[in-house]
Amino acid sequence: MAKNNFLLVYLNEQKTKKLAETITSETSRKILNYLAEKEHDTETSIAKELNAPISTIHYHLQRLQEAPFD
């Protein structure tokens, strides 16, 4: 059973727009949910698990790394 994952953001911050742009992607959300369960995994295994091209996973992981989650 998947756990519910929550992220609290302050809507008046500039960083919120970039964060929102990143997490509106269904693929990015799938990756985040997957990584919430398995923190340390490779792009290859994520691509296989999510049935997505590795180039897509790589792209979204880069965008997620650049997103202001702090």
C-alpha cells in the first residue's frame, strides 16, 4: 500500500512557482512517489519500474534536483 506523501509550501515565495512547474508533471510526481519508497535507486531501475524511457527519467530527475524543495 502506497503511503501518502505531503509537501507544504508557502504560496507567497518566488520558489513556489518553479516548484509548482516541476511537480505538475505526472512523470515527476511518479518519480517522487517512487523515490519516497526507495531512496537510493538508479535511473535505469526507475525507468524500468515506471515503464518510461531512461531519457525521460533523466530529464525529470534533473528538473527535480533543480526544484527548490527546501
